[in-house]
Amino acid sequence: MLLTELVNLLDDLFLPGQFNDSCHNGLVIAGRKEVDHLLLGVSLNRAVINRAIECKADALLVHHGIFHAGNWMIPEAISPWVRTLIQHDVSLFCYHLPMDAHAEFSHNRYLMDKI
């Protein structure tokens, strides 16, 4: 799948523009133009980034992405992680509140189905 197609698919699914969130939602880092292997993770951290590199993932999608109040920027504490993704040409997607609110794909929906 083309990266642009994945961006459209995920943005149409989670509607990030409808949320006021301190986490940037949507595509944060654009990597390879083709996405054949997408790794899913809960939170952006060194371990999930290392796993994406080990798996040769083309893209990483996390629920808890980059949080920063005010003007959007990459906090200094995680800039080495971001550099690693860029160096390996791995795209990063984050969907926080849009994923929480999703009627079908949220963890809340999953838990309600299990209860």
C-alpha cells in the first residue's frame, strides 16, 4: 500500500481533525513511500521503536504518541527516538483521543465486548 493511501485510510477511520488533543494525531513522520509491514504499539518508546527496526517495519502506529502542549514540537527527551525512525525510513502514526473515541476499534469497545 502507498503511504498516502494508508494516511487517507487511517485519517478517514479515526478523524483526527475532530479532536483537540495534546498528542499530535495522524502521520507524524513520513518514511518509505510503500508500506508493506505496519507494526502496532500502545506507546511510543525505545522498545517499540527497536522492535519496528528489528521487524523491518515500514511504519509504526501507536496510541500514545508525542504529547506536547502549546505549539507542536518534538520534545528533546524523545528526539533521539525520532531520529532513529527517520534514519531507518520508518513512518510514525499516532492516534490518541481519536482511537479512544472510536466506536469499533477503541480499547473501550473491546473491553465492553469482553464484559
